[in-house]
Amino acid sequence: MVKHLSKNNLLHESQHGFRTFHSCQTALTSLVDTWLTNIDTNNISGAVFVDFMKAFDTINHNLLFRKLKLYRFSEDTLQFLKSYLSDRKQSTVANNKASSFRMITHGVPQGSVIGPLLFLIYINDLPMSIEVDCELFADDTTLYAKNQDLTKLNKSLQKGLNSLKQWADLNHMVVHPSKSKAMLITTRQKRQLIKSCPLKLTYDNQTIQEEVNHKVLGVVIDHNLTWTDHLSSISKSMSTKIFQLSQIKKFLPQNAKKMFFDAYILSIINYCSTLWDSTNNRSLKIIGRAYKRAIKAVINKNTSLTKSDYKNAGMRMLTDQLKINKLSLMHKIMNKKAPSKLIDQFPMQKSKHALKVCPGRVPRTDLCAGRLPRTDLYKTSLRYTGPSTWNSLPDELRTTINYSTFRRNLCESITKTYEGSGS
């Protein structure tokens, strides 16, 4: 089924969930880079973070089979899936008493291998049915639009919400208006010039509340795209894990402490770091201090860290770790192991030995000929920072096709620079 959908390019490009080469990171990168581009082109962005009620449990079986037929799956496949979904029963237990069994007529079995794929097919026509742009990760849906005029922006988003309501009614899905949130995304300076800031949006005659920050796929996005709230959030998460490590470190060998660090602390930093790694140094210092505390706990050191400490522990400085994360994503993009939406944002130019990326620009029709950024905020985008970071690599790294080999060689090249006692 996956081969059939991929071969015929049937899944919408805005869907990032449960798909090869797609992830939360690609969904968020697509969103954030678009909003940063809008800011640099003097546009205001408006977003609505939609909350579907029990999306996987509300799939109508009859409608699902109609959609499967439209996607040209064979009759044998349809009959097989009907057999898989039909005659399922469920019971529930409350206060140690079990209810009688009832037939299941909606939803896909959660935890199953095929359940997510069936859901993707079911929701696949949503982006084509609403009148604004959107990005999805399974049922996590973000609608967004841009305009230089707030009134027109509000009108576009409201039109999108109205078409979403029509789609939801036709597809037997329910949106939580009280849990769905709106956000006006622009610079602080631009926000001060807007006379009436609040977005006035409704869904099914219920007001959509506007927020200054909102967690999307595990990342806290603020309305100025400064990442202060997200960095504060992950700093607190890191501090909790560092405290736990400090309590148990005397009972653990070195390799176990390193495993704890990688699994519970480094993973927090690595998650979607390409979104915020180019923010201002003051914000990054919050993470830097926590990162160093964690490493000191692993190697049992109370004084300042040296490059030799990182090298001996098999660890890397924070700036280098963030660089590795960015280059890892760029490697996937350059080798077409990423969504086409991201690949298309990085046109390549021929160099003497290996392909390079066109220098970061604000895109126009011809991306390579795009203009230089107007705002510092745009310079934090992957569209801008990705090309220069990638092009700075030596040819032998840029021409390494295998991802694991690339990561290993990149880490080794960085470790070789850790000589001396600089902090």
C-alpha cells in the first residue's frame, strides 16, 4: 500500500506523519521557515493550531472504504481491509465492573501497523479542501496564512476555518474550538504598529483564543519566533534530569552515566534544535550552562571544562553538537532523503568537486537569485543558515552519500579539533 501511494505521489506534501523521510522536525521546519520568510517580506502571519477530538477513533469505516477505492486499491485489498476492520467488539471496565461487548463501527485499531496509514489516507484530502495553507503531522494540523493587512489576514483565516468546518462535518470528525488556538506571528516592532492586534476567529460560532506561545509537536513556538519560551522549557527539563543524574552518579560506572546523558539530556537538546540554534547568544547561554553541568556530572568534575575533557569523554561542545544536528538535516536534504517541500528550498550549484547549495537568500521565483535578507530574524532560518553551514564542509564530507558514514566522519573531524585546554 505504501509503495502504491508513493509511486503515484498520492499522499499530500503537507502531511509529515508516519512517512519515510518525514518527521516532526520537517513539519516544524517547513512552518517556521515560511513564517520567517513572511516576516522578511513585510507580511504578518496568522496561524491556527487545530485540535481534533479523538481523531483516530472517529474514522467512519464506510467513508474510509470509499476513499480507498478512489485511490485505486484493488478489490482484494479492499475486501482484506474490510475483513480486518469488521466484526470487532470492545468492552470497558469501570469500578471493577465490565460493560457488555459492543460492535465497533468507527476508528482504526490503535497500536496497529496499518492504523496510521489508514488514518493518513482518510485525512489526505483535508489540505485540498481548505482555503489556506496547512502542515500536518497525522492529526496535528496547523492552518496558516499571510498578509500585510491584519483585516485581510483575519478574513483569510476565517475562510479557512469555515472550509475546515465543512470538511470536518462531511468526514465525521470533530474539532475542539476551546482547545484550538490562534497566533499572530510577526516582529515586536511590527506588532507595536498594528492598531488592533487580536485575531478575531471563530469555529462553529465559538471563539478561537489567541495565544502568545503554543506547544506544537513538542516545541514551544512564541509569537515573535525568539525561542525564549522553548529554551526556558527545555532548560527546566534538562535541570530535572541533571538532578536525577547527580543523585545516582556515584552508583554508576562511567559508561552508564554517558548512556543516561545521551538518552535523557542530549536527546532534549537534539530534538528540533535546527529551529532555534541560531537564536541570540543570551538565550543560548541558558542551555549552555545546563549542558556543561550535565557533562560535569558525567565526568565527575567541578572545575571548568576543557576541550580535552570533551574529547576524553566522547562528547562534544554545545556549539559543535548543534552544528552536527544542522548538517545532519542538510545531508538528508542534499541527498533527497527529506520532503520535496524542503528539498525545493535548497537549489544546488555545481562546484569543482562537489555540489554546493546556493547561498542563503530570501526566495524569489529563481531561488538562487533571491535577495539578501532584510531582517536579522530571517537569518536564523534554515533557508539562510543551512547553505553556508553545508558549503563550509570539505569536499570529502559533502560527497559522502551514506548518512551513517557522514555522521561518523563529521563527528570524528570535530573531535580532532579538541586539543589544548580551551574551555
